[in-house]
Amino acid sequence: MSGVVVLGGAGGIGSAVVVELLEQGRQVAVVDLAEPPPGLAAVPWIRGDATDPAVCDAAFEALDVPVTGLVHCLLAEHRAGLSEQTPDALRRVLEIGAVSALAPLQRLLARAGGRPCAAVLVSSIHAGYAWAGQAPYAMAKAALEALGRAAAVELGPRGLRCNMVRPGFVAVPRNAHRWRDEDVRNALAGTYPLGELAQPQDIADVIAFLLSERARFVSGETITVDGALTTVLPEPTFPADEQPPGRSR
């Protein structure tokens, strides 16, 4: 049996990951500022700031088995246009969203004791795109992915696999004010080719796979889990028998 440390285990995706790993027989320790959700009270739960290496160390030490897995599932935002952003706000979002992954990755290698180990960093489709008012969040997720690629290359020879997961919109408690409104939910779902919204379990399943031996040769990859949302060509559609104005073939 081996253990996994989950940073940000109280959120919708994080808690789904914890439950999935427990069901697979893994031991799990969590770091989060929030209290554990119902059903996870027995999990070693370190309440604290995951940007503090000492707090993360406490999670690694809370497990009495070799720790061979890490999930970084932290989120920070400062929603404002670029003309209103401040360097301090930007630095804080980057600290939480990206820099905080470095010390746990180093700690994972130490605790694995030479055994193969795996980390999954939860990114977002925002890492590759731009949305007004979300620059700090997008920058942090892009930086997190860059760190993950570097970890896969530099630390791979020491036994670490590192991959990133890019979810799209996921129906979690944090954004329930949107998906619980039927009209808003239908409008959101209509933008996805699959015609529905992702659930936390959809992301947790991919993360659990990437942590497992079944993914033993997958490393340095960013896996998009967005129901083909970012695959859609963002152009207007036209009836099959018409051509867009100004175009000919």
C-alpha cells in the first residue's frame, strides 16, 4: 500500500479525487484551509496554507506508508481587468496556483525513497486561452503546467512522473450558483459538444489513472478534460448549401 498527498482536498474536484483514491485502497492525506467535507473526517487532514512547506510536510508525515503520489488541486483568483490588477495580487495568485507545487514535488521524491512516484497538477483550459478579468488565474495555471513539464524532464531520471490535467467547466459547489439555474446550466451545456457539464468524478477518474501503474509511461503530458469544448473551431456556422460571405472554393 502507498500513500498520496492531495493539496486542496476540500473542493469539488479535490474531494472527488480523495474518495476515488480511498476506494482504490490508497492512503490519503490532505492539506486545505477548509474543514473536511462530510464523509472524509477520518482522513488525515492538515488545515493550513499549502504555500507553507512546513504545512505540506505535515501531510507527508501524517502517512505511515511510502508516499508515491501527489495531487496539486489549488485555486486562486483575482478577478479584475488588467488596468485594475496590482503586482501584489498577481504575485499572490501565482504563489498559490503555481509556486506552491515546487516544495511538495521535492518532498514527494524524498518520501518515495527511490520508488517510482507520480504527481498530477490540476490546471485549467484557461492556461491556454484568455478571458477578460482572468489573467492572473490563466498565468498561474500556465506556469503550473510549465513547472510540471520541467519536473517530468528533470526529475524523471529519479523516478518521478508528472502530468497535468486541464478541466473545462466542472459542476462543483464553488460555481453552483451557475449550474443550479436551469437556464444557465442549459446554456453552458450547449457550448460543449457532448451536450453536458463535467462532474468532479470525470476529472478524478483521469487523475487516478495518471497516478496509477497503468500510466507508467505517461509523463510530461497535459490532458484536457473538457468534452471537446476547446476543439471547436470558433467560427459561425452556415447551412450546408451556403458559403460564408466573401469565400469561395
